[in-house]
Amino acid sequence: MLFHLVHLPYWIVLGMGILLFLTVIVGDIGDEDAEVDTDADALEVDIDGEEGMSLLTLLHWLGVGRAPLILLLALDFSFLGVLGWLLNVLFYLVSGGWPMGGWGALIAIMAIGGSLGLGSLCSRPLGRIFAQFSEDASGDRLLGCQGHVSSAQIPPAGAGIGQVNVLDAARNRLTVPAVLPPWATVIPQYRQDVLIIDRQGSEYVVIAKDSLDEGLWLRQQKQPSDEQHS
């Protein structure tokens, strides 16, 4: 029952997921961030307007931008392999025969849908874990650095957590959790440039680059300096 040929496609997919997990473990996860950025650039060229926002929302729901792409694919392939095998076995136990034809296609569709849903659920906590691993003890070195939004948007503090891709002074690419300050008036969207202005615990406070919020923040920074000179 375990090694019936009907399971072969799912065993292959599961093997691909395991290989991708091994690649994450022994490889350089930072290189994959660059691949995500490349794919995002292609999306920006091909889509715009309401259609573009709908597609970006769907991709974000599927987990794109929440975790490195290779990790997300490893999750989806592994879940697909396991779910397909479980559904085949369940069908056999209920009907006494293996799913063929239309039944096999229905099980494949159910397995694909389930794997995408589970991958989406797991991508957010895994993305936070990898964001924490990508930082070092001197996380304040990112203050003043410029990055761009890799999640759908950056929410205000207390309303959720977004993600930002940023290069530090040593040109290391990092993916860090980010929120907006309470006084921010501009909500940065996917791929929009942001400026890191503060750090609160494990989260970085960002504002939209070249926006009214940046001008307000610069004026706030100048006021203490002017008072000291006077």
C-alpha cells in the first residue's frame, strides 16, 4: 500500500521538497532573497492597476514575500507530497480501490489546494524566524538604512507586522520585520522604498522614503540639535 505506483508522483514531489529543505540548510539563504527580488521586478513590469494589486494580494496570501522563496517552495512541495499520499490511502480504505481517472485528478486538486493553504499558514512564522536569524546582535546598525517593502504593505505598530528587504553598511542583504510609527500618514506598499528610523524590540520602525512622513521626521531630528545650539 505504501509503495503503490499510484503514489509515485507524490513521492517525487515530496523528494523535491526535502531536497529544497536540504538546500536551505546547507546553502546560503541570503542568495535566495535576491531571487525573490528578481521575480518581483518581473511582476511589476507585467502587471499594474487593480489587476496588479489583486495578483500581489494573492501572491502575498500564498506566502510570497513572507519567507524566502526556496523555503516556501520546499513547504508547498512537501505538503503536496504528504497530502496526496494521505488522500490516496484514505480513498483506498473507503472504496477498496486506488483512485484513477477523474478521482485521481480530484485528489490531486485537493492536495494542491491544501498544500498551498498550509504553506501560506506556515510562511508567516517561518518568515519571522528567518528574519530573526538574518540579524545579528548589533541590529541598530540598520538605523538610517534604506530598503524596500517585501510584504503587501507595512502596517502601523500594533496592527500587524510587515517585512522589509534592506542592505546594511557591509552590503549584506537582510529581511527584517517592520512597522510604522503611530504618527505616520503614508502606508508603504509592496516594493516601495522605506527608511529605517528606529528599532523597537525585534521590529524596525520605518517610514516611506521621499514622503511627507520623512520630512516630518527630519524636522523632528533637527529640533533637538537647534535647541542645543541655542
